[in-house]
Amino acid sequence: MSECIFCGIMAGRIPATTVYEDEHTLAFMDIGQVNPGHVLVAVKAHVENLYQLDEEQAGAIARASLRVARAIRDAFHPQGLSVYQANGAPAGQTVFHYHVHLLPRHEGDGMALIWPAKNPPRKTLDAYAEKLRAALGKA
């Protein structure tokens, strides 16, 4: 199996334009820029998805994302910012190394995230919440 592209970036074997780096994370320009300032923030260790992050990595990625998001705001003055992260192919994940997209947004930029809201009744929402509370008790 070949090494993942982000592992190659972390090791310096694949070039990337670095924005920010700390002990656990690397933020770099997305080569598929949707809008100027589109940055990926990735954990350095090969972790495939959110479920595999440890708490230290989760905290580091959140802190780095916040720091870079503020820099995007100050440097590019977008009207908004989309923060996007996908886990698994059905969710749209294409690089299986944990990363977060920080995507500056402007009115009419052509980017859209649309989902079909189901609006279940409160009783169904209560049942979903109970399942989650039970699962949290097992954590």
C-alpha cells in the first residue's frame, strides 16, 4: 500500500505551502482553492478520521483551526467561513488522513452545502437523544 499524500506532506516528501505548524498539526494551502485563503489543517500523525483522534490531537486541531481561521479573517476579509470535515467516503472524505477545511466564503461564490432536512417529530428526537446518552455512558 502506498503512503497517503498527507503523510508525504508531513514528511516533506511532497511539497506544500505551509501556513502554520505546531507539535501536532500542520496547516497548508489547499491546492484546490475554492476561494483565496482556503486552508487545510491536518494532524501530523496518520489518523484516518475523527473517531481515531486522541484527546490531545483533538485539542490541537481545534486550537490550530481557530488560530488559522482568525488569520484568514484578518488577511482576506471574507464575508463568512465554512469549516468542513468529512469522515468516510459516504461523507465525502477523499483523503483518509484527518483534516479540516477552512474555507473563506463570499456571497455567490458557487459553494453550497445542502442536505435534505427530515424534521422528525419531537418523540423521535427524544429517542435519538436517549440512544446517544446511553452511548456516552459507555465512553
